Amino acid sequence: MGRWGEELFAGDMDMDCIAALSADAGIELYYYKVEEGGESKGLAASRDHLNNGVLDYLFKKCTTYEKEQGFISKELPYIMLGVYLIRDRSRGCG
């Protein structure tokens, strides 16, 4: 494990957390393929997917990550999900 920066998503634990969230969401939450013309269909698709009930499931699932995934704190999944939602502008975040 290591960190290569001080910001979010700049460490192994951060990336492991977003990978676990992505797996439970059933859609990639961090990496997007940018289509020709500069638009990202992945961003819109993930926003729609999360707003169709998956987001509620993820918030409930976050309570189990500390034990199941071995994360250093119970807050880390909530922080990562919150940062993603702000970036993605999903339900009520923009």
C-alpha cells in the first residue's frame, strides 16, 4: 500500500475503496471513456444508473465495508462516495 499524492484518489486505499463501490454499483465510477467530441457517455450513464436506486443501496452497503474490505475507517467509503457524487453531480449534488 502506498500514497503517491496528498489529494483524494492518490493512494491504494482510496482506489481500493472506489473499486469496491464500483463493483457494488455494477458500473465503473472512476474511469470514463471520453467519446469523440469530448462528451463522456460513461458519466451520464453512471449518473442515471445511480439515480435509479443504486445510490441508496450504496449508502446502506457502506456500513459493511470497514469489516468486509478491511478499510482503515468506517468513514472512508462515505467520503469517497460523497466526493464521487459531487464530481458526478448525481441526485441533489449540483
